[in-house]
Amino acid sequence: MQPVKSNRGRPIVHTEPWAKITVVLLDRHVAYLDRLAIDIRLKHGKAISRAEIIRGLIEAAFQSNVDLSQADSIGSLVELLTGSPMKNRKTR
């Protein structure tokens, strides 16, 4: 039996079964999503949410046919998806 979804918030536009989850992101990841959403809105005149961007990134990884089960860290996930070593970044 499917859990009943709340009618609060924006109307649901998904055509597939879905689940609402909570994810903790680094501040720089949130800033990146916000900047990307702004750039897309300015370039195309359409608003896009953080969630839509994240779903798009996940879908791209899904469709890439890259075996992500080989990864044992965020760094190795990035390397598998980009095909190049992850740049060393200092964390705050």
C-alpha cells in the first residue's frame, strides 16, 4: 500500500512513484545549486528548483551506464562520473 502524500506545498508533477527524502548538503553544494538555478532562469526564462537539478544529475548518472558500485568514496564517484581525478579541495 502506497503512503498517502500530503496536499501541502506545490502541486506534484511526477509521473512515476516518488518518495520525499531529506539530504544534508555542504554549503558550497547549496550555493552551486542556487547559482545554477539562477543561471538557468536568466538564460531560459524558466525557474528550476534545487530538487529538479538534483533529480537531473541523478538521472544523468543513471543513464551514463557507469558502474558506480566501483566507488568507495565521494572522490571515486566523481572520478568515475567525470573520467578524471577529483581536484583537491580544502574543506571549510
